[in-house]
Amino acid sequence: MPNKTAKPAAKATVAKPVAAKPVVAKAPAAKAPAAKPAAPKAPVAAAPAKAPVAAAKPAVKPVAAAPKVEEKKVVTQRQGFKANEFVVYPAHGVGQILAIEEQEIAGAKLELFVINFIKDKMTLRVPTAKVANVGMRKLSEPALVKRALETLKGRARVKRTMWSRRAQEYEAKINSGDIVAIAEVVRDLYRSESQPEQSYSERQLYEAALDRLSREIAVVQHSTETEAVKEIEAQLAKSPRRTGAKSEAAEGEADTDAEGDSDETDGDGGATVADEAA
């Protein structure tokens, strides 16, 4: 009897290790969590791909805004001048802008005003960026033209200095482009029929000032130069007669002969006339 009872006990002990085997077999199930770390890699790789797309959008906006800046620069350089417009160029008087063209000089593009002076048969090209430096301006307003005509009716103001200095002052006023200053030259150098004749240099400066003044008045008032000259002479006729005109004229001629200023003045004035006739 004791032997029979011992056998079943041994069987029971053998069965226990068999039950422990399934516990070891469950170990491969741990591979499933090892595969999970591969899943977060997909969102990490996708995140940087969106960043370049968002950065590319603002880069397009400055390119679209660039032309506006260039347009502003062009308008600033042209100073509001347009093609077919009449302008005043101080050194040559009234001219007309025929066109605005571009030329390549030394590898750089340069924008130019093409200005035609019909009476002088001359065409001038002026860089748009230099119009302020050369003093080019628009035509005078009617109110300023009226002021210039009123200036002609005033009394002539002749300084008692050597003619050479006065001639330089007159020439500077003529080339200033100021319509009132040019009117002053016409007023001061005007001689009526009852007054003595002008010297050659005086007559030359007077005609240059008269030409500049009549051209601008004609364009502003939409009349001819002949009509403008008649209007100027009518205003000059209203000016008070100058006293001592003979002595002043004689003094001017004497100074010219003594100093040799006629050659100096004619040289300066002749350069301007030569440029206009070129």
C-alpha cells in the first residue's frame, strides 16, 4: 500500500514542469511592443516636410512688391516731366520733350530726356536723374508771366560799375532760367528810339534776353513769338524815361574800350550762341 501511494505523487510532480512550459512559450509575445517604436518615426519625418512649404510662401511676396519700388524711382527721377511737354532748359530756353529713351553706357542703362529746340535746330539729351542739377523746369504759371510783364514797366536799374561786370550779371540772369530775372535784363537794356543806340555787346545780350522771354510767354499764352514780342515792347513803352541815358551809354562804351571787355563778353556770349546754333 505505501508503494501505490508513492507513484501517484511522482506523477503529480512530473505534471508540474509541463505546465511551466507554456510560460516560456509566451516570451515571443514581447516582440509586439518592440515594433511600436517604428510607428512614431512616420510623424517625425513628416513634420520637417511642412516647414519648407510654409517658408516658401513669404518669399514670393517681396518679388511681387519689387516693381512698385522701381516705378517710384522712375517717377522721382523724371520729376513729373512727360513726353511732348514743353520745358525750360536754362542754358537754351524753351524746348519740347520728344521722347524718353534708354541707352546703355559703360554697361549701365541710362534713361534720357530727348529735348528738341525747334528755333535753334538742336536736339539735347539730358539724363532724367540730372534734371534737378541742370535746373530744368516746367513752364511758368500765368500768374508768374504776368509778374514778369509788370517788371518790364518798372524803372531801369543800371549799376554804375564797369560794363564787364554788368555784362556778367546780365548773362547770369539770362542763363538762370528765371523768367522774372530775364525780364529785368530786357528792362535794363531796352533802348527806345529817342535814346542812344546800344553797343554791340549790349544789343547782343538784349536780344538773347528778349528771345528767351518771348518764347516762354508765347508757349504759355498759346500765341506766336511775334505777338509775344509786341506785348513785351508795349509794356516797355510804359516804363518811365530814364535820365542820363546818354552819359550811361557813353560810360559803358568807354569802359568796354578801356578794359577790352568787348572781346571777353563777346567770347562768353558767343559760346552760348554757338551751342544754340550747333
